[in-house]
Amino acid sequence: MFLKSVFMAVIGLSFGFLVSAGVFTVLIAVGLVPRFAGKTHTSKKVFLYEEMVVAGTLFGNFISVFEYSCHIGEWVRNLQPFGGVTDSMWKWITVILCIFFGFFAGIFVGCLALAIAEMLNTIPVFARRIQFRHGLGIAVLSIGLGKLVGSLIYFSQQVFLTGG
């Protein structure tokens, strides 16, 4: 039984390293972090940005693996640090944190998708193939706004709870 547990731990760690290496390889190949540093003229801080990407990945993995340890809301509600208004305050705090996280996660995913599309030259190739001369910026903006409206409908109607 002990050897089986050790074997499973080694296999789990190996696959975790493999997946994280794949993710970081994609980020390095696309050059997302250096591109952000170049666009914001903060190239002196590129190592800090890369360390923050790694720290965010580790934090996200910790939350997904040790889910029970991250139930901060239960702890706050049981402690009742603000008296009777703790539940309503905690709900507002979590909504603000979710909005904050969603905003920056959306920016990151959008920039990653655009960086991959730019790296593969999909937008210029597509525009040449269909002989699209003017309004490419409007088309890209329309795609982004469509994704925004779709995600707002998805979350406001709570489609993720029903699956359809």
C-alpha cells in the first residue's frame, strides 16, 4: 500500500511538471510577457513579470488541489468579525474580488489568444484570402465585443449551472 502511494505521488508530480512545462513553453514561444513589458516600456521588470506568472500558476494549482484549505469564506462566516453584517460584507467583498480576478484573467486570456493569432499570422492571412481591405480593426473589435456580450449573457443567466 505504501509503495502504491509513493508510485502515485511520483506519477502525479511527473505529470504535473509535464503540464506546467507545456504551459510555460507556450507562454515563452508566444513571447507574451516580454511583449507586455515592451508595450508598457517596463522591460527592466520582465523578470518580475515572469516570476508573477509562475507565482500565479502555483497559487492557482494550490487552490485547485487543496480546495478545502481555501475555504476562507467559511472561516470568516464562522468567526463573524463584523457582527451581524459579516455575511453581507463578505458577499460584497467576494463579488469585488471575482470582478477584479475576472477582469485581469480576461485580459490575460485575450492577449494570449491575440498573441498566438499574431504569431501564426492568422488575421492577415485570413484578411488577404477573403480580400478584406478596409475595416480590419472594426472586425477585430466586433469579435472582442461579441465575446464580451456572450460571456455576460453566459454568467448573468447562469448557464454554467445548467449546462444549456
